[in-house]
Amino acid sequence: MKYLIFTITLLFVFTGCSQKEFFEPEYTVGDYDNTKASLNGNIISMNKDGATLDSGEIITKRGVSKFTIAQGYNFLNISEDVVITSNFKDSIMLDKKVIKTGGVVVAATLKDNKLAMIFSDNSIQLYDTEKEQILLKEYFTHSFVNDTRIANPYFMSNIILFPTLDGKIIVVAEENNQVIKSIVVDADGQFNNIIFLDVINDTLVAATVNKVISVGDGVLNLKDYSIRDIITHGTNIYIATIDGQIIKTDISLNIINRKKYKYAKFYALAYGSSLYALESQGYLINISEDFKEDNIYDFSFNNQEKVIALGDTIYYDDEYIILK
């Protein structure tokens, strides 16, 4: 009987493997010919706003740094020209200034003397860096498993947006440092931390791996997507899904265009003069602005390594490439 169970198990394993499908385009236009450049190391940690190399250099939306951060610290954000790093233990650094936090900070943003932080226990904190005092501390439901692309807090006019690890946006009034609203993006799912947060024309756009919302003029729009990556460009939102779709929407999440690539597994979206999608089997797909045409390039990279796209640049292995 044990032998029978073992045989059946093996049958399921091999059947599953034989049926595994991969994205295979009928035609490619050859290698992507833009010049590659080398990185001084490999990516060891990253979030939606940048990454840390094992050399101590960092990658941000401004490019690769010409300096190194303190050993044992990892990049979180750059705001007001200040680089924020965390040792993922008990302190963060604002450039070279150490701030003891007493806990693991996983996201942070600075404006003037106010430092907005998110901790690994899903608490949020607003800290006055000049007076060295806590202005606000709130605790939320602990999240034990999170996507690594944790979004940083966002200062928006007179409010502060804290993206939590349990799928909410906590809105804090900057005037009195009080919580005034909680916006639920995703109350379900194992991985439901906020992985994306942006503001377009006073409209909040946020996403987990399961849902995307936009909030503007008192109207909340919510869509269910299994998200591989999400970016904004201009007034449009671009979403890559687990089932191989590339979707373009407006800020109200109305679909403008969409394309489906059978069995495609997208790693990252980037925007040069038009949209690019990096596919796991070694392809780079360039889609025209009107979604009527695409070019598929051969693009070799190690899909076991970390990959991050920021703006018009893709960082992968120990190289990066700026897209046309």
C-alpha cells in the first residue's frame, strides 16, 4: 500500500512537470541593443523605491550612488536629498545620523523634521528629528508574511499616508499628528502589505499583490488583480498580472488597453519612451503607447537573482540597462 501511494505521488509530480508551460514567442527581433553598464556588486535587498548592493552602493530613482552606506544597513528611501537606511534591528540612519528606534524599521520617509516610519510589527510612528521625540505611535494587526516590495510613507499636502503591512492606508493629519482615517485596500490574503503607493493629480493609487485602489474627489475605485508589478507614468497606471496580462488604466482604474501573453511570467515593468515588460524566460517586451504593436527582444538574465526596475532603467544580475 505504501508503494502504491508513493507511485501515485510520483505520477502526479512527473505529470505536473510535463505539463508545465512557458512563454514562447513565435518571433523575436533579436537582442535588445541598448548599451549595458556594470554594477559594482549584486542586489542583496530592495523595496519599491530602490535597492542595496553587496558593495554598499545603493540604487535609487536617481541612479546608482557614487557613495556607500554604512556596513550592516540597507536602503529604505531617499527624501529631501537624505538617504534613509535601516539595520533591520534597532536603528536607522539619516545620511550619517543614527536614530535609535528600538525596533525594526522597514519603511520610512522624511519631510522637514518629521520622520514617518513603519515597523516590522506593523506599528507606525511619527518622530520629530529635531526635538528627538515621538509625535505619534499606533499599532495594527501583526503581519507575519510580507512581500519584500514594502511601500514607504507618503507626505501629501497636509496629510501623511502610512501604508501598513496588513493592507491599509492610515491617514494622519500633519497639523496635529492624529489619525483621521483608515483606508482598507486589502483585508484578505496572506501577502497583503501595500507594495505600491503613489499620488497622481491628487488621486491616491495604492496596491497589494491582490488589489489596486484609487481614491480621488471622494470616490474610491477598487479592482481585483493578481499583480506581478505595477507602475505609473503620466496619468496612466500599468499593471502586469500573474496570468500574463499587461493592463493600462486611467487613474480611476478604467481599462484603456490590455494585452495577454500566454504563460508569461513578468518580473518587472519599466517605462522608456514606451512601456517595457521583463519576462522570466529571457525576453523583453516593448509595447507601443496605443498597445497596437509590440516588439519582443531576447534579453538574457539570471531569473534566480533579484531584479528591480526604476523609471526607465532595469537593474539585474550585476548590470543595468537604460531603456529607449
